[in-house]
Amino acid sequence: MVCPTAVASPVPADISPEQLDDLIRATAQPWDIPLVAMLGPIAAAVSSAVALRRLRGTTTPYALPAALAARAAASTSRMPAGPRS
């Protein structure tokens, strides 16, 4: 099992649910979720910047490729706000 801040030994196939819970508690750290939440938008920004840098001009009207890239960047930046009703 791998978390962003720790690594556990391979999980055996015959492990009990209680032992698996203990392994997860020992491996997962409180900073795992904030770390992933910070790295996600950073990775999206870097990949968008690289994609926009490689963007070439086109003869299509209204700069369609740039609009599509902006739409893709906006859709990847949405964060869940809580449970859906």
C-alpha cells in the first residue's frame, strides 16, 4: 500500500479486515489529503501551460483551439464542495 507520505509492505491476500484497518491507519498520514489537494491543481496548471505553449495557429474562426484549452483548464479546476443531495 502506498500513500503520498508513506509506504507499507505488500498486503498479503489472507489478511483479516481488522489487520488491514491497522495497516491503513499505520500507513496513512494526516497530510496525505492536503498534499494531494495541493499537487492536483499545480499539475493541472503545468500541463495546461505546456499544452498552451505547444498550441499552433489555425484557420478556424474565433480561436477555437484556445477556447477549448481554456474550457479544459476550467473543468479540471473544479473541486467537490461536499456530498450531493
